[in-house]
Amino acid sequence: MSLFAGCGSKNAEKTEPAQAEQPAKKEETAKKEEPAKKEDKPIVIGISLLTLEHQFFQDMKASMEKIAAESR
């Protein structure tokens, strides 16, 4: 037993590819970006924990604080 199904319209319009799908121009691909300048600012990483009532999240907080202190 086989069952084939589909949907569509006889009057469906053909659309052109979106602008992003078209190939880039040669000038755009030839541009080279300059590397980012390294700054001496410290890196700051923020975290958000669901709750500190559960041991799992308490362990995560303690581990992250320990690693952060060691890397300074």
C-alpha cells in the first residue's frame, strides 16, 4: 500500500533568490579585514546561576571563583 500526499497551488508564483543567496561581488571578497588591536584591558566573564539553594549550583559557583582567582 502506498500513500502520496502533497500541497501546493497551480498558481504559485516563482520567486527570485534572496539577496544573501546571490554570489558576492569580486570587490567584496577581495577586501581584507585588519586584525583587531590587542588591548590591555582585563577580560570579564559573567555568569548567571539558577539558584544557590542546590548543591550543584553552589559547586559551580565555587569552582568558577577558584579558577578565576588562579588565572589572575
